[in-house]
Amino acid sequence: MAFRLGIIGHGMWPSTYLIPGVRALSDVVLVAVCGRDAARASAFAADHGIPHSYDDIERMLCVENLDGVIIATPPGQHEAAVRAVSDFDVAVLCEKPLALEGEGARRIRDMLQGRPALTGFTLRWQPLFRELREVIDSGIAGPVRHVRIDYLQSSAATPAHSWDWHFDHDAEPLGVVSDLGPHAIDVVRWMAGDVNQVTAFGRTTIPERPDGEGRARAVTNLDTADVHLVASSGTTASLTISRVAPDAGGPGGITIEVLAEEGWIRTNSNAPDVVIGTASGLQRRPVPVTAFADGAGAQIGDFVALARGRTREGLPMIEDGYRAQLVMDAIAQSLDRGEAAAVRQ
């Protein structure tokens, strides 16, 4: 039987990523969408050919007999959505970050215990990064010593880019770190294990942006940051994260470099291969270049498989989302105090 899916939230991410991913699967039916504004939810459903729309999560779950839901609201609304879902027998895919702070993420984790549930760390489904992880696991370059990640976007590179909730401290306390940071942190944890210490530096390079009426509105969070991480394994990692990288005519991207005991491994999200350097010379592992949205079908397919009792190694569980948020809390502490901060375990 077809897997009956509902989406909670009707912003850009469902439109550009989640719904195309659902459409790529023949055994998944997107039955309903739910949002706090009934008119917007109805219009979104009509635009995307979704049969039903709701402005109440519990009513949607009572009426539609869903097998799973994807929570794709702004992060500050995740906990309320999970609480509404927790009394129903449905699988849950919750977008990152799980919450805006660790205690909220812990409550979400606890409410979802005992049911199939994933955190939406999309980078784990990107073919290049999965190949990179396989190269690391093969041991061809030896144990990992250091990971370097540059996660650069040019989406807000000019002051003309309008203000929205992504520039609001209350909605995203650390700005670009709250938005892109969980992805980078999860990649580090995926490759090097749990993180136990961080040192962070952040800045706001464009202090104000025009609102919908053309008036200047202050940016109250960060648009660029550098973060140093230390894993319990002894591996270190350096992250540079920005949404104001210069627009060089491309979409921006993610570069990952791994320094190991016997060589190095490197790839970029816009490149067609993983490059390995050892004493034996250079090797290239070809991987077709794909857009991030191309991983959506595999992500939702794994979610459906998990809901049906099948799983595979390396899926980002809700525990991974919780652990990433603890690292985010330590980053916030480091930024506030101007010194290294321990990650609560």
C-alpha cells in the first residue's frame, strides 16, 4: 500500500526540496499539508496538487490516517509540532535544527522515543559526501586527524537582499550558524564522532537590510562564523560558514578536506569526484554532480523504509539532532564568553 504522508509547514523548503522528493517515489502519496494560517496552507496545497490542507495538526492526524509526517516549520515551532504528533502512531522526519537550544531538543528527542524518527540532515544523502565517508571508512588514507569544511552561500551577499526571519535573533539566535551550522556539525560527527569542545568567532558583516516596505531593519544575528571543534577521538575540525560569500557566478557550495595520517581526501559539492592523495599518488573517485534537491528522493525513501521497519547504517536519527544541538549550545556559549566551551554530554 502507498505510504500516506503529511507535511507540517509550507515554506520554501517543502516547495523546493521535500515535495520534489516525494514526487520521485511511486509508493508515497502526499495527502495533506498543515500550517498555522489556513488561507496560506490552502493556497500552498492548491499550488502543489495536495488534496487536503489544515491549520491544526491534531485534526489533520485524526482525519487523514497518515503513516508519517515531515515537520518543516521554522525551528522555534518544532517542539509544538512534535508535541501535537506525539499522541499519534506516525513516523516523524523533523528538519534541523531540532530546536533553538539543547533542552528543547532533549524534550523533542524524549517525545519521539520508541517510534521511527529522523533528523533532516540532508548532506548525509548527497552522493559526493557518502562517497567521501566510504573512502574514510576504507582506511586508504589512514585515521582522520583533521576535517576542514567551508560552507559558503552567496544568497545574502549584498545589502539589497531583503530582511526576513533568518536575520532575526529570536527566530535564529546564531543566524547562519543556526541555519547551516547543524549540517556542518553533523558531517563532523558523522566522520569523526562526538564533539566535546568548541571555540567560535562570529560577525555580522551587513548590519541592516530592507524590509518588505523598503525600510532599513537591523540584522540581529550572525551572517559569517568560524568554528573550531575537538572530537572525543582527538580529531579536530575547522568550519567556515557564511551566507554572504561573494557571488562568483555560481551557487556557492561546500568544500570538505580531510587530513589523515597517511594522506588527504578532498571534495566540493560542485565537483565531479572525490580526490585522494597518498604516497602512492592521486586517485579520483568519480561521482556525478547533483543538486542538493536530487538527494530528496533518497532521503524520503529511507524515511519511509524506516517507518516500515527497514533501516541502514548512517541514517541521522533524532539522537543525532539532539547531539548536534548540544554542540550549537556550546558554540553560543563560546561566542558569548569569547573562549573555548565544553559540550555538555
